[in-house]
Amino acid sequence: HKQTSEVIDVYEIMKTRYKRLEPGAYTLLIQGLVHSDRWKEALLLLEDVKKVLIPSVRNYNDCIEGALLHQDVSLAWNLYQELLGHDLTPMLKTLKAFFDFGKNVKDKQYSNKLLDILLYLRNNHLYPEESFAHSIKTWFESVPGEQWKGQFITIKESGQCSGCGKTMESIHLSPEEYEFLKGEIMRDVIDGGDQYKKTTPQELKRFQSFVKCCPPFDIVIDGLNVAKTFPKVRESQVLLDVVSQLAKQNLQLLVLGRKHMLTQHSRWRKDEMKKVQQQASCFFADNISEDDPFLLYATLHSGNHCKFITKDLMRDHKACLRNAKTQRLFFKWQQGHQLAIVNRLTRSKITFQHIPSYNTVVQTTGDSWHIPYDEDTVERYTYEVPTKWLCLHRK
């Protein structure tokens, strides 16, 4: 293989000339070597990288693929564990490689490790791509004596699988889960983690007093985020349209904004902002503040029925939560409470993303697995969830 021999030539030259390489060079050499019969030297390069920094997920992916290619299964799993130990998120193609290799392995221990990968997808809310979903299906159907049958399906509005008829887990949090999550987030917001450095304690206090004096809200609106939904339309007009539409349903609304939104400007008209204030409670924070803590605080303070509108993903916030359980509950709560504006059919009608009644996450009952996956040709917004599923059940 011409390219591989070229990589080896370059590797030989660099090995004699330099003691250390820069990360990009290590990556290219590792990638080239793993496909050759000198693949074990890629592992030596990985060790070199480790002396200076944590290797990248790509470095790990290449070495794992190399180990599987050369049938060194225990090395592949060790590298995978090492990658997770560094708190890195593996590439989906790394996980797919384990399933592809597993078709020819008839070993209970290996099977259990693959099921652990599926639970990893569940706990981290990762969705496999279509080709990976096919690999999972092929592996399940290849397990001797287990008689798994896989099919690609959609889930009915009721949460029932159109393939096997099982019902998916509910998106709703139990009262205990809700109280636990609320406690964790409130503590985080009020104690002020790093992500809230831009919000002064005085302002949070002012906000807490404001929320206490209001009845519970039905919908909390991230004013600035919503106003920027349609770039061609004036911000204050978009916000007013959204608020007016929701106010017609007799909902208690809270609009969170920044003080600059009240200053007359070509994008912010005072008369429109006045109409917003007539139809909703409004809180305008200092211009440097973060919106997330206010949004989370007001929504959770209002109770489990309260929804919020933003296209923001709150990734930073999720990352700051203390443990996997809280992160999992936060994601589930977010999926069940976040409304996003999807399109604007006419001036008067704004449509919101539909919130399904079931949890779009990998799930199992022991004798069935349901795995939501991303279709190759479908672009999905980050606040949306996949609509296609792989259903696996025993015949």
C-alpha cells in the first residue's frame, strides 16, 4: 500500500531527527502506522503523546481501530477504558468498530461490553448514525441462540413502538426526580458556579425577590434569544408576536431580557416593548448578565408544568452539574420542557417544536432494545431529537 509505505518512510526520518513532534504530526503518523504491519509502533507514539498531554479522541480511535484490525481485542478495550478515564467522549465510529468486530466474536464477555456501550449512549444522550445503527442490528442478529430481530421504525404519538408494540419511557419526571433536580440546579444557580460569574449576587437577589412576588409562570421566555429567531424581522416585533400569541391562551408569561432592549433603536421599538410588558411579566437584567440562571431559576421555581422557550442548548450548564444522575435528569427535563420556535408560516401564527410524550433515549427492557438514531441525509437542529428508531426484540 503506497501511502502506508510513504508514512513509514516519513516516520523513519522523523524518528532519527526529532525527539518530540507536535500533536498534528503524531496524529498523522499514528493514523498511517495502524494500518501497516508495524502498527504496534503507533502505540509507542501514543505513549510519547501521553508524556506531554492527553491524547485526542482521534488518536485513541485510530489505535483502537488498529488493535481490532490486528485482532488484539483486549488492547482495544483497554484503550477504550483509558479514553473514558480521561473524561473524553469516544467518536461514534470507534463504538461502531467494536460492533463490527463483534459479529465474528462468540464470547459472552465481549457481548456484555457491547451492551455497556449502548448504556453509555443512553447515559450520555448520544445518538448513533444510520450506518452505526445498521452495525448494531447486524450484531444483535448474529448472536447465536438469542434470536434477535431488528427493524427500523418510528414511535407513535402515544409512545408505542410501531414494530413490537412496546411503550417507550415517559418524558415526565416523577415528583421525586423533579424535586431532586430542582434542588441541585437551584443550589448551583444560587451558589453561582463559574458559568454565572457575569451575574452579580445583587442581581440574582433582585431576581429572586421579583419571582417570589409573581404567581407561578406557565412559560418563561428567553427574550433576546427568541427575538433573534427571524433575522429579517425587527427583534421587538418578533418578541411581541410570540408574547401576543401565547397571551391569548391566558398563560402566565415571564419574559427575561436585557436592559438595552428598552432603549429606542431600529431593532427595538419602545411602543412594541410596552405592549410586551402589558401582556407578560418582564425582568430586564444588566447587559452583561447570563440569561441561563434566570431562565432555569424561574422555570423550576414555577413548578413541573412550566415550560421555557429558547433555542439555547444550555450545554455549559449541563457540564457544570455534579454527577451523571443529575445530568441525565436535566436532559430529560429539558427535553420535556423546552419549546423552540420551528417556523413562521404567516405573520400571525408561530409554530413551536412538538414535545413528544416519551423519552428519546436508548432504552431496554432486557428482551427488547429501542435505539433512536440519526438518518444520514437528515439535518437535525441540536434542540431536536431523532425521529427514527431501531427496534430489537427476541423472536
